[in-house]
Amino acid sequence: MPKIGKAIDEKIGAFNTMIANEGPSTFVFPVYGQDISLNMTMTKAPVTAVGSDLIELYFNGLFAGKGETQTIDDITTYPARMEHSLSE
């Protein structure tokens, strides 16, 4: 168990470092090889409601090709939350 705890601490440390040095493409991850990336930058702080057991997360979620740039200004609206199995 001590090795697992150390490994988790290292991953959390690496994540904290990434956040501390965040740039415009820190949370842009390649999908479909290196040609298309998915922007997972949070566009709004998480929303919680007391007693709801729900945390709403807002990600950019836009796909970008090589050389494309995106900013928070690209997000103009937030979708409504739909109650279904994929909203968990």
C-alpha cells in the first residue's frame, strides 16, 4: 500500500504542476492520432447544489485541427442539462 500511496501522490503532484503552469493548450488532448485534438479546458467553475449529489462540469469540448487555436471566448452558451443515463 505505501507504493500505491506514493504513486498517487506523484500523479497528483504532476497534475498540480500542470495546473500551476497552465497555458492555452494545457488541457487539449489528441484524439484520432495527431490530426485532431479535443479541448477539455473548463469554461466555467463547477456548480454544486446542496443535497443534489450532483456536480456540473463545463468543458470547452471543441475539436481542433492542427494549427487551430481556441479561447474561452469561443464558448458563447452552455447546454441545458438533460436527465438521462449519460448525464451521470
